[in-house]
Amino acid sequence: MKKLFCVLLSLLFVLSFAACGNEPADTNDETEPTSQSDAGDNATGAAVKSSALSLPYSKADGLNPYKAESVMNFNLSTLLFDGLYKLDGNFSPVAVIADKAEISDGRITVSLKKGVKFTDSSSLGADDVVYSFGLAKESRNYSEQLKNFSSAYADGSRTVVFKLASPDIYAAGCLTFPIVRSGSADSDETPTGSGRYYLSSGKLKANKNHVSGQKASISKINLCDIRNSSEEIGSLQIGEINFAYKDLSDCSIERVVAATKQVPLNNLVYIGMKTTKGLLKDAKLRRIISSAVNRSDIAYTAFHGYATAAETPFNPLWKEAPVVNTSERSAQETAKMLDESGYAYQSDTDKYRKNQAGKELILTLAVNSENAYKLQAAKMIKSDLHTVGIEIRIVELSRKELKKAARKGEYDMYIGEIKLCGNMSLSPFFSDGGSVSYYIDKNLKCVGAYNELLSGKIKTDEFASLFNEDTPFVPLCYRKGFAAISNSLVDNAELCEGDLFMNIYDWKFK
């Protein structure tokens, strides 16, 4: 397996919304736009020249960030539109349009930077933010991250007050929705933004008045119309585009001759547990299972290295993530824990361990049969637990069947995945009616402790300790995506999930 994995890596060197969604200058470059227009016939699939940057785009989808359905256009929107904040590589909010924010009494008061203008030269103010917030709340792309925001209103020309439904000291991480000029999204055309680039005659042109004050090395970007994001890698290979991205949700590892980079995602893969019924009602057993699973092996082997092991439910890259002891228990130590907890072989003829009531320690684990990474992870979990005397019976289900089975609690455990929002919210697990709160006992100490965390009464390390004691679910890893950049560009690209083009103003051709 390891040999095969190494061969696969050498062949690609390389590779491969919610919550959630790359020419030379001409004489017009010195003239700022007075309006924006939709991409037209210039967005073609023609092969790019060595001096032109071309990015994948879906003409049929359009560039309205609140309506875009394709991953390609959702990612492009970060070039056209700025948010109050954006998330950096550590999933921490960095102010863009916002100057500062104060959180108190269930509200966030955000002051805007002075002099921020849209690309049509009109001033960006509080009313534009409130208008954009209303659009975002109704958009599938941003509604999940704004679920805890009940309303927003302007308090003067440069101050916006957001009301929260419940306390959340990390709520600023959700204020990344795109700000557009009030009224500009009322038509089918691309709204007016304040981003690093603007749309003109089917191309993206650099915004020389961007709030960052930076100057773009590449002043124009061609848009290459691609029908499906699955075609991005092929288009990169034949020179139609200079940049391709895959979130690897399809488990597709492709060969590509280009500079490649891993993109950490906020997608948590975990073992869901039925904590209110059956054997897993015992927190001791849940803790033992968690300690027996080798997360590092799963991240490296099952996910081909495109994942980071997670010892707590928080993304390890998050600046607020607690530092934990990652040393793993040996099989002998875990087996001893089982013995001491009353799970033992009660006779020489026992095939499986039993609890004190004589019930055999056999658990079912449901997994998505359509996902090769998670299937492999299930097999590795089965092996890890078998070594310490816990029998796992894997049940392979379609994605739709798995979701239905998890909701009904048909199996003891399941392998799930959820994209967490910018505030690293675990509310989907702990809140009543949470999207993945299936059979999690809301009376567990860690559930109440999570509310204390959001109120600022305890720190993440205190919460992590209580989470480990209760183990309502088992965090496995956070997945990574993959980006490929053509060799005609200098390999200096910095990118993160919140902004795949984080330092695009510094991109250059060789």
C-alpha cells in the first residue's frame, strides 16, 4: 500500500457551497471604470499566451456571488467582491472593509474604513453593508454562516450593528459575505463590488483604488468558459487556464504537470455516535474508541495525505485551537482501559469482549459507499478497534441512505463530514435541531460548556477537556483541497480556502 501510494504521488507530484464558494496592459488600463458589465464573448476557451493569466469560469452560472452555484465562480467572487473580513490561512478573520468590531450585549458593532469605494467610484457605506447582509441571509451560499445573525442596521454612514440570536465571541469570522453596492444586485447583471478586480468586457481588470493600496503585477485576467469544474485539470494541461482547484470531495487524484499546493479546508470528518442508546451510551467506551483510532494514519493513508489529523473538534490550524497531547496510546494500553472499564473476555471461548451485563462488544459503523477515502477510513477504524477487542461491522450505504440512517439512529456509528463556518461553530452538533445533532445527548457537560465557550466564560482548552471526557463524537481529520498552477507562473502563490487568490497581486510570469 505504501509503495503504491508513493508511486501515485510521484506520478502526480502533485495532483489533483453552508455554510460555502486566475496580459499585458493596454491604453485603457489607466482609466477607472464607470460601470460593470457581464462577461461576454471574450470569455472563451482559447489557449492562453505566456503573458496572459486565465482563470476557469462558468459563463452560464454568472458572477453574482449570492447566486453562483459553481465552485469556479464562487471562488472568482473573492476577486470581485470584498467582505468586512476574510479568513486567513489560520481561519482567523482579517479586516478588509471593516476597521474594527466590538462584540457586547448580543451584538457586533462594526466600523468601516474611511474612503472605501466601489469600482464605479461610488463610496461604500453602512447602507451597502446592510443591503448585502439581506442578500446574504437569503443566499444558499451564505445563509448557514449567518444563521445566528438575526438582523443588521446602519448606525450612521460608517457603522453597522449586527444583532446575534445567541452569544458568540467568534462571530466576526462569519462576516465574510461579499459587500455590493446597494441596489446593484437587483438585476441579473454582475453586482458592483469593491474587490481587487472588476469585470469589464468579459475580462477582469485590476482595481487600482483597492482598499489594500496594493498594485497588481497582473493587470488583466482572461476568463475561460468551462462547462464543468471536473474539466479544470484538463484545461490546465492544454494551456487554456493557468490555475485549477479541486476540493477532492470526489476522491479524484489526477496527474498534472504543474506546481501544486494543498489547500487546508474547514471540513471536519468525524465518527458520529449514538450516545443516547445502546453500548455507546457509556462515555468510557466512547473515550476508549476515540483513543484507539489512529488519526494520523487515516489522514495519511485513507485521505492520501490530503487531510490533517484532528485531536479536538476544532481545526488544528485555527489560531484559537487548543494545544493537546497528540501521543497515541498503544493497543496494550487501550486493551487495559477496556478491562478496567468492565469490557472483557468472560471465558476462554469468548470471541468478543462483553460488558458486565454479558452483551458482546459488537458495533455497527455506517459509511458512504460512494467515497473511497471514507471507505478506507472505515476499514482502518475497524482494524484499529479489532486489535483491542472491539468488533466493528461496516455497513456501506449511499450518501442519501447514510444521511437517512444517521438521522434515524439505525447504526451505532457513522462516518460523517461537515464544513464548519468561519466562527468554527459546533452548533450543528450541539443545538436542538442541529444538522448533525443525531442522537447526541444534550445533557452532556460539554454541550453546556460549549455555550460557556461562546460566551467567553471558558477557553477552548477547558472545553476540549470536557469534550474529551464526554466524547459525543470522534473527530478524525480536517480535509484538504488541491490547487495546480501552471509552470509559466512564478511559484509564489499563497492561497487558503477563504481566498484562493490571497496574494494574486504578487503573481508574476517567469
